Amino acid sequence: MIINKLDKSFGPSGSIAGVFLFISGIIIIFFSFSGLFLILFGAFWGFSTSGTIIDVENSKIKFSNNLFGFWVTGQWFDIEPDMKIGIKVLTKVWRTFSQSNRTLEITVKNFGIMLYRADNKEIMPIMKTKSLDKAKIELDRLSQLLKLDVIKYS
């Protein structure tokens, strides 16, 4: 089994806010039971992620949402021999607005290893890396493990 973490479900600002609520809830629970709600909401916002799980032995893959950081949801898909994998540039922009009408934008550029159907239509991301060199190494490794053809990155 290969487990890959892809993204935080609520972005970087939501994750930081969730961790803040979680810690606040831990402190408040000593004085009031309302801290329990802060702990639950904070854990959900702060620790929820998305990822993939690859079962190499059974040729299956699962795109998952990890609620609270540990409760894995998702559906298994069979990897068919005519599927392909390739590299794609992933650019995400996280935008946050402040009360003074200022906008904070965080742009994150990564390289994703994607799973494609036989007709080259994208199915799901498999893995995410920060550098193109590491993405190429992981692409070669995964193509050998899963016995899939590679769509060359240009």
C-alpha cells in the first residue's frame, strides 16, 4: 500500500484557523463543555486532508478524504492495463479576505502525477511533488509498479 497526501481540505488559512480553534477548545474545556464543540470543529477544519491510497498487489486505487485527519472515506477503483499516468502542473490559489477589504492570495505551484483513461482523459491525481525532477522519478517508479504506460511531460 502506498499512501499519498495531496492537499488540506480547507486550504492553509482554514487549516491554521482550525488548529487555533482546536487549541482554544482544549483550553476552554476545563471551564465549560462548550470547548468540546470548538475541539470538534477545529479538528475537522484543521486536520482534514485529501489523498490517494494505492494497492499495488490488487491493482486498485482510492481517492480519499481523510476527515479529522484519520477517518478515511472514498471508493476503490480498479487500475486497468490500458490506463496511463503522466505529469501535470498543478497551480492552486488560496484567497482570504480580511475585515478591512484586503485580499491575501497564496499561490502554490506543484507537479502532480495523474491517472488517465485510455483516451487520455484525466481520472484523478495520484501524487503531488514540489519539483519536476522528483515528479519524473516518482512517475517512473509508479509506472513500473502499476505496469502502466507514461504520457510524456513536455
